[in-house]
Amino acid sequence: MKGYIDFLVYALGIKELIAKVPKLDECTREVFYLRTSPQPLEVLIKQMEEANVERGILYSINAKRSHGCDMPGNDLLYEIIKKRPELFIGVGSIDPLEDDSLKELEKLYSNYEFIGIFLSPAYQLFDPCDEKLSRIYEFLEDNKMLLVLHMGLTWNNRLSIKWSNPLIVDEIARKYNKLKIVITHMAWPWIDDLYAVMFRNRNVYAITSGVFTGKPKEHLCTILTEGYRRRITERFIADRLLFGSEFPRMEIWKMVDAILSTNLSENTKIMILRDNAVSLLTSLNKAI
């Protein structure tokens, strides 16, 4: 069986990176609210192997302006990917309000060959519909790069989630209709709002990450199959759902097992776990 693709792996809590930048540990605890102990990179790799995950999409979060730290920073992210390019694909991060944001984005595209950028209105304190971001969206659209937006609940209650409702993405998706936009965590708790945005915009995808309503199996049922949601998943959005573990917050195998345990069709399960990611990456000229 071909391996699955984990579309949400945070490059956080990795011992090798913390050894280079000790402040990373404090940032991940105080800002990201990650409470697990730092682990060697090999732990992530072993978890991928045990869960039959062939590729992991690794993320950085640029929080320098908002919190005085990168988590872990694009340069460190690139170092990991260079070590194991057969395993990892990079999604970097920029601060869209900084004057040099477009220059940094061009670097991620040209030098690092990252497939997109990760932006979090909650962690980075910005309005996604701010006109200042238009040049960022235009560059992403023109160069076939992903825009991954952190939407929905944020564990750190010192942060505002006023810009984390996916309805705000409708404005972006309609204006930049060739830009592929990926929403994390199914934007929970705004699941119905996410459906509305995905119904209207075929360029919007969502990652099935998160365990907000209980254990992994319980939460995946909550967002994908309970009540009318199975009909929505199977009939309307199955081709734009992407599996994501949100490692290191959750073990990868538990999230894979949660998908497999749902009463979705076998075809839909493999679409979520692999096929949709392959199609999306292929559309970005990234062969798997």
C-alpha cells in the first residue's frame, strides 16, 4: 500500500532545533501552548513509519512581530528538509505586515522551493482581508504556491480569534480564484461556515486536524460523519479534505487510526489520507 500524506506537521519540539535556538522551547510552550517534552527528529520519523505516512508537510510560524520568536523559522525548517527531502516538504511562514514580507516570500519560492506559506491571524495578529496582503496573495497565485490559513480555535486564550472564522476566507477565495487555499482544523467550531465557503469556492481545501471535542476518533466523527455531516463529506467536499495529524500535539498513528475508524467509504478514506494531497501537490508541480 502506498503511504499516506500528513498535511500538518509542526516543526516544533524538536531537540536538534532547540539545541540551536534554545528560545524555541519557551516559545512553543508559552505561545503555542505545546506541553509535550522536546523529542529528537527521529521520533517524528519513526511515528511516520509506524503510521504508514510517506510524506510530512512541515510548517513554520513567523511570530517575531507578535511574540518575538520564530517557530522554528524558515532557515531551520529548510535544514530539516535538506536532511530528509524524501520525507518532508516545506511550508514556510512570513509576517504579511512586514515591509520585507514579499522579499522573504520570494526566497521561500526560489531558494527553498517551499510549496506555500502558513499564516495565522490569531498568532500573528492580522486581518486576512487587509489590503496590505494583496501583493502576497497575488504572488502565491501567480507562482502556484499554497496559502495555508490557521482557522478555528486557538488553545492560547490570550490570543483573539476574531479573524479565525472561515467566512473571512470567502472574500479571499473569490477574489483570487486560482489561489489554492488550505484551512486548518476544519475551522472548528465553525464547521457549517467552512462548508459554506467550500461549497462556493472550489479552490478551498481543509485539513482534518484537531481533537477539540474529545479523543481523536470522537472528534473525527464529530467533524466528518455525525448527523448530516457524512452526507456533506461524501457528496460535496471529499475531494478537498486533507489528512493532518498536528504533530507534535497529537501522535500521528492515532490520527490515522481515527480516519480509518470512521464509517466513511473506503474510497473517501484513502482520498483524505493520500489521494487528495497527491492531486493538490501535483497541481503545484510537486511530484510525489
